[in-house]
Amino acid sequence: MSFNADPLIEGFLKRFLRVGGAVFEEEAGGVQALLPESMAGRLKVPEMVRLSAAPDFEPDQNSAQAVAVTYGSQILEKMLHEAGAEPPLIRCRLHFNYLKSGGFTRLIRETFDIEGALVAVESNAQVQSEYLHLTFSYLIQSDEQREGLVSAAVNLESGAEIDGVEEMLPALDKEFYMPGARFPWGSAQVDRLRAWAEKRAAGLVAEAIRPFEARMNKRLRRDVESLEAYYAALSKEMEAGLNRAGLSEKLIRDRKEKIALLPEEMARKKKDLYKKYGIRVQLRPCCGMLIRTPAVKLLVRFEVGKRRKTLPFLYNPIVRKIDPMVCGSCGQSTYRIRVFRDLAALCLNCTP
């Protein structure tokens, strides 16, 4: 492309064309691209088109075969809208110069709270493991409005939820694949991941908005107390006015009717306050990162009396911890395990 092309737009343009299935060749001042018919229709350009991100690019006004892709241009707006229509999935591979090779039995005992069994690591081996890291944006609205992000990660083989991945990723050696590809799983796995993601994201957002919720509740209590005090004083004042000399029976009757309506009026205003300080949350996925990383698979022996059972665990080099166990009953991730005489290993919530 032209040496003065905007590098951000240039990189985005190439990735957009590549992900969308277009074929293009770079040439002086832009790219010559052959677009799929559907893409050309959405962008309203010919299938064979010359595109340029150079700010000084001046396409021939008499030709529809050359288009400038610059800030403010319609075609860039259409590309950005299409690129953001679905949450992108990015693939990356992690590289580690060193991978932990010993001390796993001690690490198991320090990491897990295991009741009812003795544990020991029988063997370990380096493997490749995959994690899905998802980022969600949330918008909370009440008397104020706030926005934020939450992230969650899961091991795709075991289903274990992993904390702290987003904090460690920036410092790791990463090799990225083509961004924007669709999720590479079948419908059943997608449904399981969707159910997990919705539940996990809802829990993370509920935790993140607690200070906001507490602030709105404090304001609600303050306004409700002020409202109740106001109507109590108003009712008292109106009742005292009934004893004023010279009031006709009709006027007294009208005032008593108004006093009787005060609780209903206060209830309506309270309802308005509840509506004002009610919290509405919008949650949507922003992006996903499919992470392939070296890991260490452990075969851990559980002993209850003379009975033995071997279960797989995984040392995760991203967070430098062993992934939690997934409860065999409820499917929740946990570091607190109770083992029974039949060697069933469950979380504490699923035990009698």
C-alpha cells in the first residue's frame, strides 16, 4: 500500500477482506480485491474493486472500481458495523520457556481442601490444553448509569472455571491466529458453553455492581424516609386544621377525604421512587479468545481405606495453579472436595 496509508485502517482492511473470504493483491496505493458476491452486495461496491486507506487517495470520479477507505467514509462505516455485529473469536497459542515438572503432590495438598481421602500424584506429563476466555460488557442504569467489563475463562476439556486469566495474559508470550473466525464446535458444546457463560457472567456482574447497588439503595432509603416524613407532617398539619373555628361541615368533610387519600398518594410516589432507583442491567458478549497452551496433566491417586481411584488434574501455567475440580454431581468448579467410601468426589454443597 501507499507509504502514507493509515496503518490502523490498512491493517483492519486486510483482516476484514481475509476473514470475509475475499482475495486481494497489494499494489501501489492500495489493494486490488475480488470480493464474494454477498460481501460486495453488503458494501455496495463491485466484486472487483480497488481499495485504499491512503488519505491522499483520489479515486477516479467516473469509475466505481476504486474506493477510498478512510475515516468518515461510508464503506469503512459499513465494514466496522459488520465486523462488530458478532463477537469475534481470536485464537492464540501460548509459549513457555519453563514448565513446572515437580512438587505437584505438595501443590495439590496446599491448593485443595480434601476431606475423607489420602492423595498422591502418581504421574505427570506435558500436554496441550485449550481454554476459552470470554469478555462481557455490561451497562447498569438507575438514577446513574455505569458501564464495565467482566471476564471468565473455562477449560474446554474439563469444564473447570479459571480465575485470573485476564490478569496474566498480557505478560505471556502469545502467537495469534486469524481473528474473527466462528466458534469451531458443535451445537451441543455451544449450548453448554452458552449456558455456562450466561450463568457465570451474571454472577460476575452481580458482584461487580454491588457498590452501585448499595449506593442506589442508600438513596432510595433516604428519599423514602423523606417522603414518609413529609406526608406524616402534612397529615398532622391537615388534621390540626380541622379544629380551626369557623369551618363548615362541607369543608371539614372535604379535608377529611383529602387526608384519607394521603396514604394512597404516598404509595404512588413511593412506587415512582422504586422505579427511579430500580437497577436495569444489559449484558452482552464482546469477544472470545481460544487459548491453546502447554500444561501438565496429573494423575492423582485417591485412597479411602483399601480402595483406590485415579483422577486427572491439570496444572495451568497461565495462572500457575492447578485447575479446580469439577463436581461430579452439580458440575461446579471447586477446590473443596469431600470423598466418600465409594470414592465419589463431590463439592461440599452436594454432600449430606
